[in-house]
Amino acid sequence: MKITKLGHCALVLENEGTRILTDPGSFTVEQNKSAQGINIILITHEHGDHFHVPSIHEVLKNNPKAVVVSNSAVAKLLEAENVPCMVVGDGQSANVNNLLIEGFGKDHAPIYGTMGLVENTGYFVANKFYFPGDNFHQPGKPVEVLALPTAGPWMKISEAIDFAKAVKPRAAFAIHDGMIVPGFAGFVAQMVQNFLKPGGTEFVALEAGEAKEF
């Protein structure tokens, strides 16, 4: 599987001829320019840094045959935009473009009180790659590659490390890191790597615009 990080949570996954764009949010604009040949747009939840309506329209204009996959809450928002959406929620799965997509989890992690509480679905792709969105819901099955959130108002870095240690992926890289200043990102990556390496997980410092085969 080849993964290109556009920024924050926007990724392009390439697996056996299928290209998936994840969480085209407001923190990135690269998806509007370079995301070509996309078969699936995968959205974990409705917050703006993951789900940006103008970006959805632009990506679909460039990729008119792409299928949008998300949960029921996002599907309702897309319905108002006349954008069809295949619903894959917690405990559900679908074969899209001959690729298995499974949903895990129902809720966004708490920020404070009821702030930001929306439906959040983590997605397991092709029995290889796990993309949790904004929660640390464990999929309960072996993970080869983990997209690991490393910053945000809903989490602590210790929670991210504990989550990755529990999931035990072969490899992991940072997402949800768009708010980390560049000078501090290297420190965060090194710290996570130091804690995960003894457990057998390779933590990759994947920069925005960088691609890697996993």
C-alpha cells in the first residue's frame, strides 16, 4: 500500500489499483489541486478539519466517478449538498471498488462537556490500514499500518502512545498534526518512535507531500 500525506488527515491511499482520499478538510488545500484518479472519498466525521464541503465539490468535479463513504451523520450533510454517500458506520462493512472498508466506533472523543460530540467512525481498509478519525477506538483485529493522531484538543500524546501500543501495528505515522508547529513536529515524532520501537512498531515521520510504500 502506498500512502501520500497531503496534510493533517488528508491522505491518498493506493492499494491494488484503487485510490482513496481520506478526510479532505479545511486544514489542507492540496486535495483540490492534486487528487486525481480518486475512486473513494473516505470521511470519518463532520468537523471542518476532516470534512470541508467546498473541497468535496472540487474533488468530485475532478473525480466525478468517485464514491463517497462515511457515516450517517455526514451522509445527511452531504444529502443537503446533493452528494450521494455510501453509509458505513460502526460494525458495518462494504466492498467498494473491490476493496473492503469496515467501520469501527460511534463517537468523537470528548473535548469538554458536549463540545464537538458528533458521530465519528474509524475505518479499516483492505484488512491492512486503520484510520481512527478523532477517537482511539480499537478495531479488535490485527493492524499492519496505523494512522496515529498526535495532537488535538480531544487527546493527550500519552493516549496516542498507549493506543498504538495496544493496537501493535507493524508501522505507524502521524496524522491530526496540522496544528503542530514545524519545529516541534520532529520532537513529537522522535518521542513517539522511542516509545513504540521496543514493541516492534516502526514509527515513520511522514511529512506533508511525502509518499511511502508500507
